[in-house]
Amino acid sequence: MTRTPPLLEVNALKKHFPLRGGLLGGVTGQVYAVDGVTFSIAKGETLSLVGESGCGKSTVGKAILRLIDPTDGEVWLDGARIDNLPASQLRPLRRRIQVVFQDPFSSLNPRMRVRDIIAEPLRNFGLADGGEVDDRVATLMDTVRLPRDAMRRFPHEFSGGQRQRIGIARALAPGADLIICDEAVSALDVSVKAQIVNLLSDLQDELGLALLFISHDLAIVEHLTHRVAVMYLGKIVEIAERRTLFANPRHPYTRALLSAVPVPDPTARRDRIILTGDVPSPISPPPGCRFHTRCPYVFDRCRTEEPLLREVGEGQKAACHLDELPALRMLPQAA
Amino acid sequence: MSATALPDAPVATASAPHVTPASAMPDVLPAVRPRGRILTFMRRYPTIFAGGLLLAVILFIAMAAPLLGTTDPTALAPAKRTREPSMLYWFGTDMLGRDVYSRVLYGARVSLIVGFSVALLASVIGMVIGLVSGFVRWADSVIMRVMDGLMSIPPILLAIALMALTRGSVGNVVTAITIAEIPRVSRLVRGVVLSLREQPYVEAAVASGTRVPLIIWRHIVPNTLAPITVQATYICASAMITEAILSFIGAGTPPIIPSWGNIMAEGRALWQVKPYIVFFPAVFLSLTVLAVNLLGDGLRDALDPRMAKRV
């Protein structure tokens, strides 16, 4: 792992959404969407945030972008805290963190031409004006491998993969250091998915971009990430370098996720871990370990005491009580 | 995908999926097909065409009323009252001997002015209120409760009450009906704004540092225009009907100005013996409302994003 100071540091980030109800619209509860998430991303590094739907991974991305205000915790960009800045001071820093969304259809304004979509951040940050804008947009179109004459067209004239390229060009426009890819390839066909993933990793090499790659698809993540953070119900349960995580997952949830990744070999023997039950509601998360309701290795302590994320190996952290009980860990099927 | 769509880059080969170089994309995009020919338009949007044509005819009648063989619509001729329709009096005369044909044609002016003015004013004011409501959180609940209050009163009763406070004039009729119609538009705009605010392209604009006024102007307003245009046509139609009702009960346009509601009100007493006095303005009112509604239905279908890809 690199020892340079991280580009982005997220510290105990929390986002609780108030639940309103009743006659006067009073707060009747909280949705614990993100409940204490800590990680960092180095310059030029890719960190993947994986987990099933509703685990809060997109909320983490939006809180970093300040599209929503975090409830608690800190976000540091290049050694400066940004989560508590007023809008006026945050605005110039927005240039450095950009976003690519999942849906290539709703992420582009249907009534704007491609040129104006890509030029919007350029103009906002005063990075180009007049004739320069067209040149910059043309260069960006080249960067994302789109034909230049697409500039005059409207988004609906493009396919999903091409729209996603437009979205990437917009994110690149202001010269961002970090791009948050919120399920950026999930809505695409497999072949187009591969193209976009390859484009992203090429761009990372060319431009030294850091990526926060939010995804539920471990098979895709394995192809482009340096490190992986696994989220479950608003918390990170395991974070490790890619090789370590895929070769030696420590948290039972990570193991279950990995066992669900399809292997393109019909003869491969697989020990699939099938989780039973549903994800508990983030409105009233279970006490103790949040995963205990579905964990095949659950024991008494899991139901009362919350495991902390702690170092379990070289660059690997996991939040599981089993790590303190090496003997128990080895049991094949404790449940 | 539409026929004008670009072909996506070729599928990556299974052995080594790699970024497709720019050269693999077509260098020159296929030319945009010319469209907008009247015939193509008619075939694609028959309802818009029918409604628009009918409305254009009525608009022409209203504007060219003095040139269409009319006489002074207010000229009294007691000696020639309640004449049946004939070659001389196309739609007959009323109980004061006024030419119904002339009165109906001039009456179109009132209906159209009221309909269009109310549609425009209610849309503009409702849009501003809806935008404020959708963007200023603390103002939202106050504004929306006021709008709920206004909406709980039937629009016609509200218009009658407002007219009772003022003198009868076309301007006051427009004001009264506009006030009654504003809540519906602002509710609609607020709803659209709230859903647009959550759109990823708006979030991307925020992340790209676009300031709020520009976000509203560039990303929100253009995308509310389609539903507002459709709503405006329905408001136009209902404003014409409300105007006729107000005039019919004597709470609208002053009797000196011929309007379809007035003419019908005056012909009401003679309905059983001289039905044509009521019949002709009623037919014109129905046709005008039909034209506007057809236009609205057609626009709704044409502007519906789900239909956007239809070629």
C-alpha cells in the first residue's frame, strides 16, 4: 500500500435520514443508511465499495459529493476538511471530485446538446471561455473515444454505452482528481460494460485519477480495483487489497458475496454459501453485529456486542468476532 | 432506439476485451433526416393537427369578425326581433332584434381572450409559485396549505365570489378565473420540480458547481415546460367554460359586450320557442373547447417522454 497522504479520507461518516410521519410530520424514527464508515483513497488509486442494494454505498458517495449533508463524521480532501464547509467555499473544491451515475439515460439532461453538457463544468469553474470551450470539449470527446461530430447532438441519439462516455467526459472536464462511479456500469450490456471498465482504467493510467467505484458486482470490481471495501447495512465489514480479499476473505459476509460470483467454468466445483433471510431494515438494525441474523457462524457474543473493524492481516481489516477465536474460525459449518 | 441513433462501438472480442479505439466509430454520423413536413406531421399527430386546425379557424373568425358579413353586434332593432335563421339573419335575431350571427362571432373574441389570458397568466404565476415551493423548503408547507385552501373551494364558486367583489369586466373575469386556476398549476409544477431535483443530471450539475439559479433555469425549467403546456391547454378550455358560466349567471362579462355566455343567458327565456338563440353560441363554445382539448390531448401524447422515441 502506498504511504503517501491519502487524497480522500472519510472518517466515521454517518448519514441518518429522519422518518417523518404522523399528523404534524414529526420525526418518528431514523433510517441508519450509513452508520460510521471510515476509509481512505490514495492519489491514482481505485477503491471499490461493494455491497447489496440498500446497504448505503450510494449514500456514502452522495455524502462525499455533498449532494446530501452527512449527519456526522468527517470528509477530508488532500488534508483539508470539506464536509462542514459552507456552500460558497465548497464550490471551488467541487472541481476536484466528480461523479458518474448508474443510469446513462437520466444522468444527461435530455434538452441539452452534448457539447453544452460537457462544457457545463468548464464554464462553471471558468476553465475555458469563448472558442476555447469547443476545443476543450473536442479533446474530451477524443479522450472518451467519442466522435467529435457528436457534439451537436442530443443525448437521446446515443446508446447507453455512448451516453456513459458522455457522462465520463463531463466528469473529466474540470480536471478532477477523484471520480465517484456510482454503479457506473451496472446498467450496461456485458460487452459495453467491459469497454467502459477498460476506458476507466485506461483513463486512470493516463490521468492519474483516483476512483471510488461503487458497485454490487464483484466480478467487475475484480478487474479494475486496487482495494475493496465491503459494506453491509451501513457499515464496512471488511476492507482489503484486491488480491487479499479475493484470495482470503475473512468476514463471513464477504465469503458469501464471493461465493455468489458466477464462475465461467461449468466443471468448477463450488462451495456456495447461500445466505438465508433478508437484509434487516436499516430503520432498526439488529443489535450487536449487524450481520448476525444471517451469519452461518453466529454465536452469543455476536448478538450483543458489535465487532470493531480491526487489522487481521497485511492491509486487511475485518469486523468479526471470529477473528479473536482462531479455533472457531476453522469450523466449516458452525451453524 | 431511434433510427437516427448511432451504432455503438463494435462488441469487444471475447479473447481480449479492450477499449475500442476512436477510429472504430463512424467518422461521419448519418445525416439527420429532414422532417416537419405537414403531411408527416398530420400522420404522426392527427389530434394536434385536428385541434390546431379547428382552433385556427375559430381564431380567424374572432379576428376577422368585422369582415365576415357581420353587422354591429349591439345594434338594437326592436322591429326585427326573434327572427328565425334566414339568408338575411344567418343565425336569426334575439329578443332585442340584434343579429345573433354577429354577436356569436364577436363573442368568440371574449372567449378566446379569456381562455388564452388565463392559460398564460395561470401558467406563468403557477410556475413561479411551484418553483419557489419546490426549492425553498420552509416556504413549501405554507404555500401548499394556502393552495390547498384555494383548491378546496370549487373554482366556479371562487370565481363568482371574486367577481362579486369587483365590477364586471373582461379583465376582472380573467383575474378571477386565473386565481381559481393557479393552485392546480403550482401543484403540478411543484411535483415536477421535486422529481426533477432528484434526477441524476441535476445532481451531476450540482457536483459540477452549477449555481442554484442556473440549475433552475437550465435544468429544471426546460423540463417542466412540456407538462405545463399540456396543463395550459386544459386550463384554457376550462377558463372558457367558466367565463361562459359567469356570463350566463350575470356575474361575468358586462351585458354590453357580447359573449357566448351572455347570448345564451339572454336566449334562455325563449329556449322553448326560439332555441337557435342558445343553440349557436353553445355549438361554438363546444367546438372551441373541443379544439383546445384535442390540442391538449395531442400535445400530451407527443410530449410524453415514453413516446419520444416513436418514429
